[in-house]
Amino acid sequence: MTSSPAPGRRPHLDRITWITYLQLSLFAFFLYGFGATQALLRDEQGTSRTIASLHAIVFAAANVVAGLLIPRLMERWGRGRVIRYAVIVMSLGIAVYTAPFGLPASLIGTALVSCGGVSLVATANAFILDYQGSAGPAALTQANALAALFGFLVPLIIGLTTALAWGWRTGLWALIVALLATELVRSRQPHTPRLQLAQGPRPQHPATAGRSGHDHLPMPRRFWWSLGVVGLLLATEFTLTLWSADLLRERAGLGPAAAAASLAAVTGGMFLGRIVGSRLAQRWSVDRLLVSSIVLTLSAFFIAWTFTRAWVIVTALFVVGLGIAVHWPIGVSRAVASSGGRIDRASGLSSVAAGVAGGIAPFVLGVLSDQIGFHLAFLTVPVLLVTALALLLIRPVTTTEPAPEPEPVNDDALRRLTRDDPAGASPPEPTTADRPAADDRPPHSQ
């Protein structure tokens, strides 16, 4: 028996890692833009909060479908090809979401973006955790710090373009160009077997990579408890990013553009929190980090919920952002550590849990808001946080199992990889276990 997922070394920041970080950040640009545009879209379409919340339900449903398919798609196509198709689907979805054709178009666009975005996130997360090894939690937190920076910028951009009468769609149209350009750059990079192939933790010889039959066995019981924590924490994050603008509009009397721009307080806090969190992840266990972040979030939330002065609410929301910053990256790292080495499957199921919780919670809040008022309904946030805290304390992650040795790729699979993606048949690069420790690497690699 070993201690809970422990602090690791510093991440290895090579070019493919930075490109993967950037692709995750572009999805975050849409995700936080999605929250900032919901109130504006609701005003434009003339719908109630309940009807507007259907976007969250559609996002969640598509999330679940994609999350269940992702591990199979990674096994069939490899991670690189899944990311390529995900970017294409996501770009198409953004174009449909921003089309001025009313509620049906925005719902269809939401579904497409969810399928593409969740596929991108789950595949990129699996790659980072596999590629970085013991530095995985810190690397994933770094990736999400950059994503939070993009999330910080998008409400400001949407608020500015709305105030300037350019329309809230302008920033999202620019995102389509950025997504396609980044994928083009990634496709021109030298091959990286960890990205081209599916999961392959510890190759034994040059032809060894890919998934083991072990990945199809039932997941350990402790994984499902960890997955429940992921769902509850992501439900909190989705609820805050989708509805904090309404808190500012209702309690502080801000206008639509100012409220949308003020959502940057949450994402700005998340950006700073993930920078700090990536450092803490190298020193603290994941359970200690999550418990501390939940306590901080609860404290700041009640300040934001209680006061009516705009500057107090915005400041408290910034601290809320600091608290929720590590929930997704550390929650996923904790779930993967509980999976017995089933990295791709654990990453896909984490996306499913996030989608279900992230869709249901905002929808429930929207329905409750129309029934009992938004301010009282917003108390769903501390309910979710307290439940997650209870699960963390009742079911801590106390053991980890080493990943199983993968089986060699058979001849048919190797021929298919060579045909579909020549780079995938090249000998795998050294694993994280074979690389020198961070302190032994040349300075430029850090």
C-alpha cells in the first residue's frame, strides 16, 4: 500500500506539450465564452431562464455520448486523429451556434461544440497524463492555467465587442480560425507515439505500444468514488461560469455587457489559482489540495452571495475562481490515479461525469430560479461543494496500483497504424520513466 497520489517532478515542456496546452486553452475560450454569452443570447432570443438552460442540457447530453465513445475512438484511430476530427467538429459547431437562426440553431451548435470539445479535452488529458508520468497532475494544472488565462480574456472580449456594437459573436468567429490554425501546426510536428497511439504506459521493445486488454476490465471501486467527486466539482464550475453574470445583474444592478465582462473575475482567479496550483501539486497530495480549495471556495461564495455592492461581489468571485481553479485538473488526476492504469478510459469517463453534472446542475438552477428566485436558487453551489467535500473525506484516495505492462501491438494492428498514420508505427519515444529527472535535463527543456 502506498500513499495517496503523491507530489511529482516538474513537467517536461517540449513543443508538443505546449501545442496540446494551447488546444485545451482554445476550448476553454469557447467554454467560458459560452457562459458569458448565455445571458446575451437569452435576451436576443427572448427566452426564460428555464428554456435558456436547455443549452446546458444539450451540452451535457452530447458530452456523455462523446465521452463514452472517446476511449474506443482513441483505440481505433489513435489520439492524434481523434484530436484532428474533434477540432473540425468543434469549429463547425461554433459556426452553427453563432448563426442568427434562433434557438434550434444555437442548440444544434451547442451539441456539436460539446462533442468536439469534450473529445479534444479527454484525448489531450489522456496524452498529458501518459506523457508526463509522475508530473501529470502538475502538467495538467499548468495546461488548465493557460486555459484559465484564455477564459479570463473571453468575457472581456465579449463585453467589449458588445459595448462597441460589434456583437458578441466576433470573438467566437476568431476562435474558429485559431482552432484550425493550431491543428495545422500540430499536424506538421514530428511524430510523438504517445499522441499517435492509444494508451501505452511502459513499452518493452520497439514494437510495443497501444492498449492492453487490462483496459477493458471493470474499473476499481475507488475510481467510481473519485468520479463522483469530479462530477460534483465540475457541476459547481459550470454553474458558476454560466450564472455568475446573473448574480451581478440581479444583486449589483450591472448591465448585460458589464456583467458579462465581470465574469472575468472568476476566470482571472482561476488563471492565478492554476499557476499556484501547479506548484502546490508538486508538494501536496491531491486530496489535501482539493479539500483546501473547496474550503476556500465555500468561504468566498458566501461573501459574493450575501453582499450587494458590485466591487465586493466581483472581488469575492475572484477568490471563488482561485478556489475552483484546481477542481478539474486535480480531480481528473485523482480519478486517473484511482483507475488502475486505465488512463484513456478514466479520462473519457471523467468527461462523461463532467458533462452529466455540468448539464444537470445549471438546468436545475435555471428551473429553481423561475420558481423561487435566482438568489435563493444559487445556493445549489454550496450544496454541491459540501457533498464533494464529504466524499473526499469519507473516501480518500489511499492506494494506487501500477499501470499494467501493455501487450505488443499485433502485426495486423501495426500494419493498420502504418497505413493510417505512418508516424504511429515508429519506435516509441522513451517513456516518462526512461527520461532523466527534471533537474537532470538541459535548462531549455524546463
